[in-house]
Amino acid sequence: MEKKYNVFFADKVFEDLADIPSKIGNAILDNIEILERFPRIGLEIDRKNWKGYQLVTHGYRVLYKIDEKKKIVKIYHIRHGKMDFQ
């Protein structure tokens, strides 16, 4: 299936990934690829400290936003599910 969106990563994501075991990190990255075709698969979040989407995978939250005009999904953070959004 053809991708509809391009996925970009904020610099902070690479720091987040460095703290995640590589096997889990690779599985998370595999799931992020799904966002190229289905960016709204995640849960929409509208909170004081985060307005965007989250994809929960392997016990981690992938926090991202969608730019419809540019057809871009930007990943901002990958956080353990027990961590606060901040």
C-alpha cells in the first residue's frame, strides 16, 4: 500500500530512543511506519500540556502531530507509558 504521509522526527526523539532497549525501539519504529498510511490510528489528545496524537505500542507512547496541508506526521516524543506527558 502506498504511503500518504511523510514521517519526520524531532531531535528529542533520538534521545528518547537511546533510553529504550534496541529490540523494543525497533518494534516501536516499525509501528511508526504505519502512520505513513494511517496517521489517525492513534488516539487524539487535547490536554493543557499536549494537543496532538498518541500511538501506544510496546508500553510506550509515541506523541505526534499531523500537518494535513503538507501531508506530514511529526513525531515529538517516545515516552514510557508510565511517564507524564511533560
